[in-house]
Amino acid sequence: MKIRQILIAAVFGIAITGLPAYAEGQPPAAKPWHQLDMMADPILDQVLLFYLGEAWTGMTDIGECLDSASRVQKDDPWSWTASWRATADRLANEAGAAEAEMHFRTAGQSFLRASSYYRAAAHRHPDPTSDDMTRLAKEAVRCYGKALALLPELGGVAVRIPYEKTSLPGYFFKAKGAKEGTPLLIVQQGRDAWAQDCTYIAREALSRGISCLLFDGPGQGEVVRLQRLVFRSDWEKVLGPVVDWAQRQAGIDPARIGVIGMSMGGSLIPRAAAYEGRLKVVVANPGVLNWSRVIDGYFEENLPELMPLLERDPAAFNLAMGKLMKENVFFSWAIKDMEWRHGGSSPAELMTIMRSFDATADVAKIRARVLVIDGEDEEYGQAEALYDALKCPKDYLKFSAKDTASLHVQVGALAFSTSRIMDWIQRYL
């Protein structure tokens, strides 16, 4: 079930069960492999698939994920957070006990998974500005740091990247390379995932002799939760300081720096790359030209009566949105979460802020080689539009259903998709 169906259900009062319906006496229609139908909220079903997919990387374990999901109660907005927190607490306690007994590898692996589950608990938190969210974020960061210290094969160290009057958190994975320096891949997540979730990319980069830098920017991961910095559309002001920091690192070839943007990062990075001329390669996964159209599109298709209100009478728009938020738990969370991440104080102000996330007039300035990624079942991308707008050397990679990698950011098929993407990066970086 898509977001549009959730919105329609909110407006017309249709019950959402998350379960497939079929006529009495008839067998259910065949469904895609990725439709789990474990959660009443279909978006949380996709989030669960994301964490199940991380089991390939050692960041989670399948049984722990399914057990956590099985305890989520659909009518309790705190249930998702409570269930994943319980799993995280258990793993963190077991990790501490293993470390005390000098079973350092077991401790490191448990801390690594505990960090993932604390991040999962923070994903659908009903009150993102609360002290409880701060505690979850601090535990996620602490456990990941412990894992890096106890699992030296991961090869990462925590760093701080100067940014305006503060700094951004990052994790630097340095490859063993030639004397003149190794190439560096900067990894930029999007709206929901954290830098730590891309540890698998760092691992694959290191195996190819490529150093890697994971970082959280404003609106993301621990930055929005611990530093209260919100997204900004002029993302070159974020990426520029990161490239400054990267070029100063010993063992890095400053002429061979690339960046990959994941999810909403597929919108932020093309805009930034238009004004950051020190990049050799850029990957947009998925390619997005105008992120605001992704948001507007859902409203225009399913709630067309609301969009004219936004332009004509913002106060009436806010009232209508408020009604929807009272009627649907998911919709209430989604709007509040976006306001928190983008700095809006009302739905109308939020929608106005989102209009600035449009790189249409910028991407023709990119000079780096760009890989635009698409998928047959991609819900949030505009890959073809971005590819057509580019004037630089460019390539297009579309994952199909037969690859099992056709979903947004290839969730559930990271082993396959990462190898294909990293092969391209290795070739051109």
C-alpha cells in the first residue's frame, strides 16, 4: 500500500489493516516478495525491510528484527519505539557483559547491532524534540563508537568536520593505498537513515582500495537530534566544508574525490555538485531533479482540493491539514517529522520551505561524471528527468524486478546493488 492510499484512507475514513483483502472463497492474489504485511502501517513494513536488509552487512540480525516487529502494536504510537528500544537495550547489556569478560569480538558485534536498533527506535518516535529522543540518539552513537573500537576490521574512526560555527559528525575509513594517496568516496544519506547505516558502503570501498567518509548533515541522523540543525536546500554549503576537510587528510588524493547521495541525498547531492567543482564522480541514488515535486505530487494526485488552498488561503490549508493529522496517526507523524527536520512551524510554512528543494536550474552546471540510478519500483525518484538535464559525462543504471533491487535505494538487495554501483565508482574514481 502506497502513501497515496494512506492519505485517501485518512480523508474518507477507510480502515487500514495492512493485510491483503480478497473475496470469500478465492485465494489471495500473488504479491511481490517485498510486501511483508507484518505491520499495520505499510510504511513501517518498508522500514522493517530496510533493517532486515542490513543483516547482510552484520548491522542487524533477522530474528532480532522480526521479533522486534512482532511486538509492535498498531494502535499504540509509542509501540514501535518501545519494541526496538527493548531489543537495543538487551543487546547493549549483553555487549557490555561480553566486553567485561574480554570477549571483545562478541561485544563489538552486539554493540553494532544495538546501535542499529536504537536508530530504528528513533525512526518513528512520536515526539522527536523530547529528551527521550536525545537519549536514544546518544545510545546509538555510543554503541556504534564501541563497535568501531572493538572491531578493528571495520577500519573506521569517528571524526568532526568543521561546519560554520559548529561541526558535523563523521566516520573516516582509510584504505591502504599508494604513496600518492587513495581515492575517497563521501557517502551522504537522505531523510531517514543515518551515516552509520552506510557502513556497508565503507566496507565495500575499503575492499577496493577506496577510502570512505560517512557523515550526517543538517536535518539528518544525530545532527538533527543532538544539534537541532535542520535541512537546507543550498546543500553546497554543507558539502563544501566536507570536501575541504577531506582534501586535508593525509593519504587522500585530493583530485580523486567522489560522492554518493542516497534517498533524499539523490536530490541534495546534484544541487551541491553544481557548485562544488572538486568532485570527480557523483552518484545520485535515486536521481532526483526537484524534490519538492515528490512531496507536492502526492497531494496533487490524491488531495487536489488542498493544493489550491495552499496558494489562496494558507490558514485554511493548515486547518484542513490539521483535520487529516487528527484522523490518521501516520499522517500526523509524517507532517510533524517533516516540520522538525525542515524548520517549519505549520504545514503551509513547511510546504513553502520544500519549494526551495529544486535543482532544476542548477544541475547543468555539474562537471563531474554522474551516475544516475533508477529502479522499476522506485517511488521517490526522477532519474530520467535528472539524466536528461545533465550536460556532463553521465551514465544511467536502472535496477529491475528480476534483480530484486528495484525498490527505493534497492532495499533488500544491497549485496547485488552495491557491487554494481561500486564497480562504476571504482572504474571512474
